[in-house]
Amino acid sequence: MNEAAVIYWTQTGNTEQMAGAIAEGIRAGGVTCDLLNVADIDAATAAGYTKLALGCPAMGAEVLEEMEFEPFFTELEGKLSGCKLALFGSYGWGDGQWMRDWVQRAEDANASLYTGEGLIVNETPDADGLAQCRAFGEGFAAY
């Protein structure tokens, strides 16, 4: 099975735009890909995919969104060993600490992290940002 899922949470639509472009890139790379809001999937189902691209913006003091995404990721963490994983999200302040913390959690869970870091875009992705997301997805498809 070579299926991927792009699972995201968004408040303003920025991370949703990134998710759509990443899914396009994965599909362009020849991999079947489901695009899902985190509210539409549980951790057990997510763990059944061969590849997961997870997206969440920086919230508050540079943390994952706490009501839906953080509980989902916390439950998924124990199922990530060996999973091919990509992380992405948008931010409007700070320096990306939320992504560095998230990457560390994924590494601690023994996930196989694509690029060794996540993809972050400041605010609303412009044409260049969306192209970067598509390229990230296409690379992840080949990973």
C-alpha cells in the first residue's frame, strides 16, 4: 500500500491552502493522497496510512492548536514509529519554535521525518509559497 494523507487544522485558511498544494504535489508524484481536516479523522485511522503529512499553524505562544490538533497528535505519537512523516504549517509571529518542538516530538516518536524539518510559511502563502508546498509534496511522494 502506498497511500498518503494530508491532515491539517486551520483557523484562517492559510494552513488549508498549504495542505491543498502539498496534496497536489503528492498526487503529481504518483501517490494516492487523501486531504482531510483533522476533525474528519482519528489517530487510529491516520496510523493506517503509509505516509502522513500533518499541518498545523503556530498558535498562542508558538504551540499546536490545543482543542483539536494537539489531542489528535498526542494520540498519534505512539503510532508514529517508522512512519514516513512530513510536518507543515503557517505562522504570523515568532521564529518557528512551534515547528522545532513538533519536529523533536516526531523524532522522539521514531518517525521517519521528511527533510528532517518541517515546512513553514509566513501568513498567507503567496504563489511562491504555494509552489514551495507543491514541491514539498512531490518530494514527499518520492520519499
